[in-house]
Amino acid sequence: MANISIRNVHKSYGAHEVLKPFSLEIADGEFIVLVGPSGCGKSTMLKILAGLEPATGGDIHLGEREVTDLAPGDRDIAMVFQNYALYPHLTVRENIGFGLKMRGTPKAEIERRVLEAARTLEVEKYLERRPKDLSGGQRQRVALGRAIVRQPQAFLMDEPLSNLDAKLRVHMRAEIGALHQRLGVTTVYVTHDQIEAMTMADRVVIMRDGEIQQIADPDTLFQRPDNLFVAGFIGSPGMNFLSADVERSAGGATITLFGNRIAVDEARLAGASTVIAGIRPEHFRLGEGAATFTVRPSLVESLGSEKYVYFDGGAHMVSAGESEDDKSKGLIARLAHSGPMAEGQDLVLSFDPAELHLFDAMSEKALR
């Protein structure tokens, strides 16, 4: 096991910079998740860490060694791929032990490590089967087993659950987390799924357009996002956004949301004349409260113990995602309510102004 130090690593293809200077210190035994939309540079960074892609600049240290220019086999890391990368003609036993065999490890040691990994991952009874005879989850366990037996200093995982169905993804997510707790190996995990990132990571690195947006633990990302992108990316359903002009008077600064005038600390505004106010769907409440308004839902989705209520936020709505199409969905309230609720009928909602997130409309940075 070892710490990983990534210093100003960047990658360009000609004039196109796909990964902007990336720096990150990863502690020994830490579970780091790189997350972001497609094309954000997360997989490129992982490939550079693995030695599968050369960096244009910067350096990487694994423990006390600089590994920037080392071949993948010389880095003492193990990688788990999205498509499992199992040899179809080999048994599970042979697949798990293949890397050790190529290194010339004695047969008795290979067998000991293979059996230990198989027990850990509960695939002992499949050791004589071939990959075609296994389910997706079983194949993923075999791929993990092949990584474990190498006893590397670090694991790299490239969207290892993306080919599994939703229920199995949840199960394997828990299994990988438990495995990390037992082994304590430094792990860098790439995904586009923010729920995977939030439930598995010690710290999350959120990326966009080849650049780090924020590095923090899951709770900090959710409660104190650094900018509009992070706020909209983290959370399910995503945060609602509304543009609001700042009104200043002798009584202080205010913004108006849903007909409610809300006082805002001038120091927090940092001179901004227009802000974007964000409120998470679960922070809307049914019935009157500190700030109350009436809506007519365009859609109500029932999830049993709670409901997703969609409603029009008017001209001040701001897109919460990568596309302006998100605005067409309207705003969303996530309400703990199990009774009947229908579209087209007026509904009284409220929220606590203390739970609002504010962002500068120009820079999109959080105002705190």
C-alpha cells in the first residue's frame, strides 16, 4: 500500500487540451472517486495513472517512487476494467492467477493466493467454470480477484459497475466498499454515477471539461458546493435554480423568490447584483412555513412513501445541468407524502430561507 501524489499532470492531443493541470494528494489507504459527465477527463487521468496513456506534462509518485514514465507492469498497481477483461478460454482459477503465473510466481503460492481471493469474494464454487458460465456480478468478482491476488500498492477501477443492472450495481457497490475496508488498499475509482461516488468515496473529485471543480468528502460536496456545476451535479434529484435580482435599501439586501422577500447578508453577496438561488428538492415542504407559495403541479410521480412534484418556476428558472433542455422539466419538490396528490390541483409548498444556496450569476461561484 502507498500514497499517490499527482502533480500538475495534463494531457493534450495537438492543440486540444483534454486534461488541464491536475494535482491531487491521495493518502495511503484512501478511497478516491473521480466523477463527472462524459468527456470530462476522468478516464484519461486514470489511464495516465495506470501507464496506459502518457502524460503531456507533470509527474506522478507512488509512495517514494516516481512512476511517471514507467510501464504499467512496473508500477505495482492493479486495474479493474469496465468490461472485466477476462480470458474466455481460461477457468476462473486460471483467470485469477494469470498475472501471477506471468510473473513466475511459484505454483503453490499462486494456488494459495487464488483460494484466498476466491474465499474473500465468494467465488470458490466457480473456480472451474469459464467466464461464459458466470453472471455479470460473478465476472466482476473474478476481475476483482485477479487484482487482489497481485497484492498491489494501489487499485485503479474504471467504471467497473456500469455493465450491471441497477439492483446488482447497488449490491456490488456495497461489496467493493466492504472489500476496501478489509484490504485497506489505496483505490482510485472512476464513474459517471454521482450516487456511486457519494456512497463509496472517502473524498470525491468532481471534474468538468478536463478540470477539477471541487475535491471534498461527500457531506461537504452536498452541503457546501463550490460552484453552480457541483451543486447541480450532486444530489438526486438535482438542485433547483432560480435567478434573482438583489434589491438594496436602508433596511438591507433582499431577493424575491416565489413572491417571498428574503433578507440576505450583504457580506455574503460580495457586491453581486444578480444571484442564482439554489434549493434542493427535499428542502421543499408540504404546507405553510417560513416562505410559502402555491403551485399547480404539471406532473406528480409517486415513489410510495414520497412523491416527486414538478411545477413551473417561471422565467427565472436556470438550467441545473449541461443542457437548457433541463429547464423544460420545471422545478421539482421531493415530498414525504403517501396520500393522493394529482396534477392540475393547487398545492401549498414552503421552504426555509436558511437552506438556500446562493451563487454569483456571473462567475457561478458559491456565495457564503
